[in-house]
Amino acid sequence: MLSKFRNATDKVRKLVIEHRDCSLAFILCFRNHINMVEQHSSSSKVQALYELCKKTYTPSGAPSSSSAIQKLCSLLDTIGPDDVGLKEENRDDRGHGLLGLNRLSSVARWAQPVTYVDVYECDSFTMCIFCFPTSSVIPLHDHPSMTVFSKVLYGSLHVKAYDWVEPACYSKNKGPGYPTVRLAKLTVDKILTAPCETSVLYPKRGGNLHCFTAVSPCAVLDILTPPYRENAGRKCTYYHDYPFTTFSRGNGAEIDDEKIDEHAWLAEIDTPDDLYMRQGDYTGPAVQV
């Protein structure tokens, strides 16, 4: 009787162990499946962004349809820093994020570099990320014949943007030493804080000339279409903005007093000496071309 009982007990114990092993194997398999799904989900957002851009834009930058622009904005709205490899624990106040940069010297760190990360580029569009430390600036610049989508991934960013007044209006020259200035209208002057909707600027509206100032450590995912190409007439030009009252109102620049603050004179300048930008390594999901 005792031996039969022991045999039965051993069988039960064996079944329990086998069941436990099966359960453990199932749990491990399930966890691996979840991890694969999460990785695929992150990868699919970047991949989907690439595929939608490829479908939407040509080297001329013309969209295949107006609804495609909204689809692109909707997809960008769902993308966060983790989706492009910017892990929260690796973000700092030097603009580097998780970008594989070597540590800068103490002098360079005080220069507050902006880090540029190339995600993907072709003749039709550029996908890239800018990482800003607090108070760093990308000065006022233009995007000739281009459409630009900007998605703040984390942090807060002040955006100031202008459109040219059409027809073109230039101030009367005040004499030697004064720059040639053109009239522009202020279209955006606000702080964007993540999470927020994607911003879009167009070739002639929406703030084609803009500057960024980091209110806090932040990052921006940009899509530029078509990309900058100097030999195609799409060269990045920098500007300095002057208050409207700085120059003469001549040449048709008659603005109501209550709208003076909405306008400024813009003068072309050389690339600012204090624009300090570093190249970073993209560490997010690879784009499968």
C-alpha cells in the first residue's frame, strides 16, 4: 500500500513539475512575444513614416494629395521620443540625448550645442532630429520652396516665424552701411510643449522663416520636403529681424499702427558664428528601404 501511495505521489509530483516547466516556458514565450510586438510597434512607426513620405512626396516636393498631408500629421502626432531611440534616462541638458557623442570639453559644453541626427534622406525628403539643450537657438532661417513638418518629441520650444509680405516690399535704403531689408509678417510666436500637435510650414505660408529657442531640454523631429539642395536653389539663408519702426515705411509699407508689432524687416546675414551644431548618431529603429 505504501509503495503504491509513493508511486502515485511521484506521478503527481512529476506532473506538477512538468506543468510548472510548461507554464514557465509559456510565460517566457509570451514575454518574448510582447517584446517583439513592442519592438515591431516602435519600428513600424518610423517605417510607416518613411513609407508614407515615400508615397506622398516626389523630388519636386509636391504632395500626391492634400489628404496625405493630414495623414502624415496624424502619424507624426503618435510618435514619441522612445520611438526614435531617445530614451528618457539618457536625455541631458547638453542636447546630446542617446546619440553616441563623445563628452565635450568644459568650454564647448558652455557653448550649448544643438545636436543634429540624420534619420533618413533621399531626393524627395529628409527625416531628421534636432536635440536642444536649454536656451540653445537655431537662428531665423528660411526653407525656400519647401514644406516642413515639425513634431516636438519632449520638452518645450519657443517658435517665432514669419512669412514674406507679398508683393515683396523693401525699405528705402538709409545709406551706406545699412542692410537691404524686406518686409515680413509675424505668423507664429508661441511656446510648444510636448505632447503637442505637429506644426507645418509651407513654401509661402505657415511661417516659412522661423527660429527655435529651447525653453527646456527638448527634441524636434523634422520632415523637410524636398530637402535643402543648393544646386536646386534651396539654400538655407539666415536673417536678422528688425522692428518695423527701425526703417522707413516707404515703398508701400503702410501698416496700421495697431498692426506694427505684427511686422518686421528681415535682412540676410551670414551663417551666425555662434550657431554651434553637432552631428549625432541615430539609435532608433532602422529604416528599411
